[in-house]
Amino acid sequence: MKGSGVLGGCILLLALMILAAGCVAPPKEAQGKTPVGSDAQAQATQTATPTPEILDTRFLTPATPFPTTVPETPRPAYNQSPENPEVQTVYQRIYYNILEFHYDVVAREYPLVTPPLIIEMCFAPKTVTRNIWYESRYTSHEDIYTTQTSVSPSSFFEVRVRDKASGDILYRDGFGKLYSTDSKKTLVIRSAGDYLIEFTGNDINATVQMKIPAAPGENVTPAGPLTCPS
């Protein structure tokens, strides 16, 4: 009988312990605290507000924003006027001559009122021909004979445009010596004035044409570009 009472007491004590364990509530999470873990840290990083960067605004002046409540007045549309067709300038020839120079000077004066004055020139310089003989270094080859033609070193031409009153040279160009050996040159005078035009040279023929814009409505034979003699 005594053993049965002890066993019954143990069973009763065990039942009380099980009931006490079932009544224990789990711990509550602290409100306002960030959960611990890699996912929670990533979420906190994404939602964090970045600290604004301070920019240098020394070169900007504070201003009041433009009032957006004022209705904008549309600008009237302007129709683009049609482009004026290009007017072709008609040139009138005022001088044409073929000059042969042997240390000569030819002068002309002209009061230019409606510039430009265009002076076109073609050159036919004296040429020098040389026969050159090359001796062959090999007995089995014949000697070589060749002919070379070049501009004579004494050939030159120059045009000088002077102020008629002072004699100052305002424009100049030419062939040979200080100038290139181009066979055709054009000199353009773009300012009105009273000019003295001088042509000089040696061992050279020069074809010279001078032309100016024709007056509006004037019936003239248009002067085309200078054609150099062949």
C-alpha cells in the first residue's frame, strides 16, 4: 500500500510540471528595434535616407522662382519670307591689252567709284632651252642627249596700284622674282579711290583685262573671265 501511494504522488507531480510548462508565453519582440540578421540589415540599408551632399553655390545668386500661376502668352508665329534670288553682277570691261615688256613701264589712271576693280593677267614669259649630254659609264650603252626648257631668269612682271595723290603703293602682284610663276593672276581692288596703275616687266608678254561692275540698268556687253592666249 505504501508503494502505491508513492507512485501516485510522482504521477501527480509530473502532471503539474507539464501544465506549468504549457502556460509559459514566448518572449515578445521589442518594439522599434531592428531584427538581427543579414536580410534585415539589407532592408535597413535600402530604406535609410542618404545625407545630402553640400554643393558649392558661391557663383549663383539666390532668386525668386518664376510664378507658374501666370498664364504664358504665346508668341506670334512669323512667316519666313522667301529668300531673294541671287543677283548676278554684270561686269563692264574698261581695259584690255596685250603688252610686250623689255624693261618697259605702262601706266594708267582710273578714278574708281564703284568697286571692285578686277585686274586679270595672263603671262607668257621668255623661255630658255638647254641641250644636255649625259656620258654613259658603260661602253655597251650610248650617251644620252636631252633638251630642257625653262623660264628665263630675266623674265618678270609686276603690277603696282598707287594712290594717285601720294604715290603710295597700295596693291601689288606679279610674276617671277619676288612672286610666283603662276601663268595667271587676279588682283582685286575693293576700295574706291583715285588710282595710278603701273605695269612693268622684262622678257615677258602680259595680257591684261580690267573690269568693274556695270551700273544697274546700263546696257553693256558683259565682260567674261580672261581667256589666256594659247
